[in-house]
Amino acid sequence: VQLVESGGGLVQAGGTLRLSCAASGSILGIKSMDWHRQLLGNQRELVATISSDGRTNYADSVKGRFTISRDIDKNTLYLQMTSLKPEDTAVYYCHAFAPGYQRHTWGQGTQVTVSS
């Protein structure tokens, strides 16, 4: 499986961005996909996750502001981010988990910078 993120950039506080993660290759067996973020020097943290049956979960820090979704036909995962805050600044990573293969796949990351 290959994951390629896009959509990051520089935005002012209060602004909106939509991240995309295009999956290709052996996508069969993927049961969940999620977005993580990592600020330089910090641990990577889970932002939002969506399961194969469409259930979603969010970190408390982004609830009500971020929405994770997917387009199965396009094999693409999205993260709609609204009301962005400077503390949302980080590199955002797409992740996919295929439990049957015990396979974790990460994208290369996309930078999101929110200016105050």
C-alpha cells in the first residue's frame, strides 16, 4: 500500500484546509485509516480515525472542528479542518492498518501551518 497526502499549507487562524490521502497498491484488508500529527520534537498524536464500517473518532482537541471522511471509489481519505488554531500547526500523516496482514502503512506527511 502507498499513501500520498496533499492539501497542507499556510493558513491564518480561523481558516480552513482540507487534507487528502490517496491510497494505491494492495488496499485490500485495510480496516481503518486515520490521521495523525506531529509537531517537531513531540510525539505523533492521533487526530481522527475512520473504520471500515464508517465509524469515526476524534481527539478531544479537534472535536467539532475537524471531520474525517473517505471516498471509497477514489480510495481517498480526507480531513476537513475548520476553525484552525496555531496549535494545530504540525506535520499531518495518513495511516492505514490492515490487521489480517499486521501491516501499518504511513504516508510521507504534509505540513500544516496556522499563523496567528
